[in-house]
Amino acid sequence: MHECVCACVCSFPLQWRFLHFTLCRFRANPLPRAHYRVCSTSARPGGARGRTQSLFKPSDGPTGAQAAEFGHLPDNITVLEGESVVLRCKIDEEVTHKAWLNRSNILFTGTDKWSLDSRVSLVNNNNSDFSIKIERVMVADEGPYTCSFQARNQPRTAHVYLIVQVPARIVNISQDKSVNEGDDVNLFCLAVGRPEPTVTWKDFKYGLMSEGEFLEITEIKRHQAEEFECITNNGVAPPDTHRVKVTVNYPPMITDVKNMPAQVGKTAILRCEAMAVPTASFEWYRDDRRPVESDNTLKIKNEKTRSLLLFTNVTEKHFGNYTCFASNRLGASNASMLLFRPGAVYGGAAFLNGGLSGVGLWFCLSISVLMKV
């Protein structure tokens, strides 16, 4: 037995009853479309009899395959946000009324536009094609669309689901950081996209990769100072990337100190090189700790990572012990070196052209003093 469910709009024109049928299917959590068909006749108001439209749920009805053939729509259509898409509905039989709906919202009934959205337009409306176009597609456009027809007094529908994809994009990321050696560092990189994007951190120096929005470095060392790249991708468009520079501050460490032989009347150079972040400032001292100052025979040249003591005309007074002092806001380091005359004896050690011999070690004393920032 079939249970007839007659609509209260039986006396309405056919086009209105067609729309009522189509809308009700979206608003009442309907059965699959194969479970709907048109049934019987009933009395019109006033006692007159005539053919009317009503819905009923049969125990068995048209197969799903038959219904799927009508309209020739794919199950899904995928489009990028901002692009345009045409939803085509092919007609292979004579129809009297037709409509496009998005969920329960009517977009078009024939050539009559119900949608207030200027981005939606009718592309084709003929005996074989009833298609609409959506321009500048937005994420809000995603969802089910229905092409519905009144054919041979039977409402027929075809469905398509519009999927809107959005390229992965970084929307928030850590700023460049300046930290002290030994600190913990936390970087973040937040991304959006449809489908959900992946986020990866890349270490340029060592080529290491870390999955996830957050990158944590425990007790960072000076050799870990570099740029870290955040990469987000969801397969929709080329990956979006952004780099974060991490600077690691540490106190000076003097690395290049040598005793230098010199001859009276000639030129000579004492070098002091120190690695530090921020860059170290340099000072030079003599035996009695008085600062060395430039004069017409002695010049100090400070470069980014080193300081040079230039003797333009060596005299007897220039021979002796010099101390290089390098400092920044994190600490200081010093080292001593000799400007000596070849063959001279200092503290029981003989200095030859090649430098120091014997047991006297005059060349370098390096002390690091850590200070609070």
C-alpha cells in the first residue's frame, strides 16, 4: 500500500506546486529522491475533480540509477576561491518548468531570477541545457545545488555539491627574535586554507624539518643562530613560505692572538680577533695597563670582528707586552701578546724570528667574564 501525502497547494498553478515540492524536499529531511513520485487525482475546492500534484512515499519506486541519469551532473565540483564556475544541467527530455536551488534558496525558475546575488547569472536556458554561473566564488558558496524539473508531470532533480578550495596562507607568524645563548626559543606559524593545510618548519643550516605550527628550541646555542622557514601547503596552490631570523647573543671570545717579531724602523702589526654577538668593542693596553692611544707611529684600526694595532715606525719604546680587551653587553674577554725584537730574552724565554722558544709562555691569556644583561 502507498501512503499518499497530499500537499495543501493542489489548487495552485502547476509552477507553484512544482516549487513547493522542490523546497519541501530540502526543508523536511527528505527520503532519497528515488522515493518520491507523483500520484493520483483528488477533488479541487468546490467539488470539481481534476488532476492534482501530491507526494507519496512508496514501498518501492524508481531506482537510484534512473534518477541519477537525469540532469547529468557530477557528484562534486571543485573550484578555487575567487574563480568562476558554471553548473551545467543537461536535459534529455521535454520539460515544462525548471529551477536551480542552493540548499532551500531558489536561484532561478526558468529565466526568472530569484537570487539577489549579482554574481549568479543564467548561462543557458534551452531544451537541452539549463546552466548557471557563479562568479568570484566565495567560501560561503560551498554546499549542495539542485537542478529541478517538471517533466511529464513528474518532478525530477539532479544534485551537485560545490567544493570551494582556498590556497594555504600564513596568517600569523613569529617576528624575528634576538635571544641570549642558553635561552629557550619558541616560534609559531599559523596558517589557513581549505582543505586544512600542513605546516612545516625548515632549518636552513642543517636541513632539518619539524612538523607542526610550533617550533621549540631548548637552551639555544650560538651555532643555532640562523633563519628558520615556515612552509604551509594544502595541495591547492604552491606552498606559502615565510622566514624568521633568530639571533643568538653571546659574550666575546678572542680567537686569534699571536706574538709578533719586529725590527726598529720597520712596520709591524698586532692582531686581535673576537667572535661576539653583538659585535665586540676593542681597547688596547700596555704593560702598566695604560690605554694605548694612536700617535704618529702607532694606529688602532677596528674592524667588525677584529682590531689591529699598526706600528708604522717601530722604535725601542714599542717593544713589550700588549693586551687586547674585547667587550659587549654580555661580557668581556682579554688576551696578551708581545711585540718583540728577534733574539731578545724575556722572562727566561728566548724569542727567535719564529716567535717563542723555551718554557716561557707569554703569548695568550684569555679570560671570559660573564655579566648580566
